[in-house]
Amino acid sequence: MKRLILTVMLAAATVAAACAQNYVVVNSEKIFKSIKKYNDAIAQLDTLAANYQKQVDARFREVETLYNNYMAQKSSLSKTVQQTIEQTILNKEQEATNYQESLFGSEGELMKKRIEMIQPIQKQVFGAIEEYAKANGYKLVLDVAANVNVLYYSPEADHTQAIIDALKEEE
């Protein structure tokens, strides 16, 4: 009976040890930052965002100027003219807000450009991670850049550099 229990425990320990080796840890942020094309795309997107922000700021400055001029003249204007100018200011403000949304919104120009520039690089990186995992028999890949709940992992489990090396071989 003791031999049977020891055999079962040994088998369970062996299975547990074998299962424990079927995962790998990578840092996708580090992988992306190692790719020149990604860094160039991010720099272009940052420049584009800054240019868009200048355009949006100019529109809101125009609204602010209209408002300040209106407030300075308000006491000398008739009620009808006041209402007309107030409506004009509100319309300009709404136009500026809509313009801002068209550039920076979830379906705005900047997001479209980001998808166009970054998505192919993401596909390449995720494909390389998948190929690496399959080639080395890993069943699970954990991304420590995206998961703030990872409290500890052994440096031996981190295969980020291997993925970076594999991507550089593809270039």
C-alpha cells in the first residue's frame, strides 16, 4: 500500500513538474521598443498628434476671442444681437468640439492612422511570439507589460530577448 501511494505521489509530482514548464513570460513593450519601424511610427504619430492639437487649439482660441469680444461689448448690444452672437459662439464651440472629436476620437483620424501604421507591426510581433511558443512547446505566453497583476516571475521564464532576436532575424 505504501508503494502504491509513493508511486502515485511520484507520478503526480512528475506531471506537475512537466506542466509547470509549459509557459513563457515576455515583455511586449520591450519587444516593440526594440523595433525601429515601431519607434519611427510612434514618432510620426506623436508629430501628427501635436499638429492636430495646434489646429484644435486655434479653433478654441477663436471661440475664446469671440467670447471675450462679446463680453466687452455686451452692455451696448441689444437683446436680439446678444442672442445672435451667443448662438454664434455656441455654434463655433460645438464645431471646435466636433473637429477635436474627428481628429482625436475613437474613430478619428489619429486612431485610423495609428491602426494603419501600428497594426502590421503588432501582427508581426504577435506572430513571432506564437511561432516561438509553438516551436519550443509552450502552451501559455504571459505578457508582463500588459498584466499589472504579475507579482513575480523568474528571469529564467522571461524569453523576451529570444523573441527580439527572432524578429531581427526576419528583417
